[in-house]
Amino acid sequence: MIRDEIKIRSEEGEVFDKKQIALAIRNSTFNDELRCSLLDDGILDKCQGCSLKYICDAIDKLVDNYVDKTTEVVNNFNFD
């Protein structure tokens, strides 16, 4: 069974699944990308003043850090 939901139900109520959030961020580093639906839908025309800007900026930094930490140079070639 494959679950692709960001919220899961528990006895205490609904909670956010950190695994799904982490997978979404990780998967954006492959052939996907992260975008803002507020900008895409024309609700906002810029990020300045948006209450989510701090979180979005942190996600962008997290993605960059993830790529840096998980990308390994296996060999260098010199064709001189």
C-alpha cells in the first residue's frame, strides 16, 4: 500500500507526516521543483510581505544543504 498524504489520522486527531514532508522536499531535488501556488495563482505578485516567506526561504536553504551533503564527486577528469 502506498500512502501519498501529508496528513495522517491518529487516535489524537490528524497530524502532519514528517516523512511525507521530507520526501516532498527531497524529491524536488531530482526532476521536480518547488514552486509557490500563491505566486502561480496570482494571489501574490511577490514574496515580500508574505507571512510564509521565512519558511519558504528556510526550505530553499534546506534543499541547497541537502544537495550539498548528498552530492559526492566520484572522480575528476583532466583532458590537458
